[in-house]
Amino acid sequence: MFNDEKDKKKNNKKAQAGTEELPAQEEVLSGDGERPEQDLPAADKELPAAEQPEQPKEPSELEKAQALAEDYKRKWYSVAAEYDNYRKRTLTQASQSYEAGKAEAILKLLPVSDTFGYALDSAKDDATRAGIDKIIKNFNAILASLGVEEVPLKAGDAFDETVAEAVMNVPCGEGEQPNTVKLVLKKGYRQNGKIIRFAQVSVTG
């Protein structure tokens, strides 16, 4: 019987001790049994609206169409510029090819002029000389219409390597200066200011 009373006293003390610890737990919990907001982990707190990360906005159909139109326009400008460069390049090449072909044809005709020049120098009578001279003038007029002219060069002129080439050197005669044209063996011609055939001359040395 004494033992039962001792057990009851021990149990009463344990119950009182348990009730004394309850207020400490109540301080931790809020009135509705949840932890205060300041004690919640950062992941559980909701960010203010101003600090919320903005979600990427889906472009509208109009914006998609405008972007596609800009892309097409950029590609069109690129193709148009490329075609314009191709057209200019083709025209330049065609013009250069035409001029080169014309110059080549003229070069093949120039020996005819040389032959008439030799015939004129060897003609004995005036009638023959007049006839050959007329042919040479007509031929030169045709050349002039093609932008071709004879390089003006005669004996006694100073040798100019930009329009003539020396194919023969001869000793200086009395009163002659060195590096002077002694005789024009073949006439030179230029087309639109560009030499297409150098004159061939003998030069004093």
C-alpha cells in the first residue's frame, strides 16, 4: 500500500513536470499551430510581385509575320546587290572582250597599211603615187573611226621607248645626236590613247 502511494506521487511529479514544459513549445507555435512566417525557410516564402522573375513573352502572330518579312527583305536586298555586281562585272568583261577583239582585228589589218606605205615610197610616177596616197588616206580614216591613230614619229626625233622599239643601232652621222631616230621601219599605232603596236625604228648610238 505504501508502495502504491509512492508510485502515485512519482507519477504526479512527472505530470507536473510535463505541464511545465508545454509553455516553451507554445511559444514556438503560432495561435493556429503553424510556425511564424519569419521562421519559414527562404524557399517557402513568396517573393513580392516586383521581384518575381518575368516569364518570356510568346511573340504574337503579327510579330512573327513582321520578323519573317524583315528576314525576306534582307535576303532580297542581298540577292539584288549580288545580281547588280554580277551584271556590272559581266558588262565590264564583255566590253573588255570586245575591245580586245577589235584591237586584234586591227592588228591583222595594219600590215596592209605597211604594204601601201612601201608601195608609195617605191612609186615612180606621180599618178601612181597619188592613187596609193588616196588608198592610204581612206584606210587611215577607217582606222580613225575605230579610235586608232598613227603614232607621229619621223627621222630626227628623239627616241621614245614608250612608243617605239629600236631594232637596229647605227653610228651617228655628222651633226647627229645619239639616241635619235634614224629611220622608221614600221609605223606605230595607238587605240584610244593606248599603244597597240610599237613603231620599229633604227636609232643612232
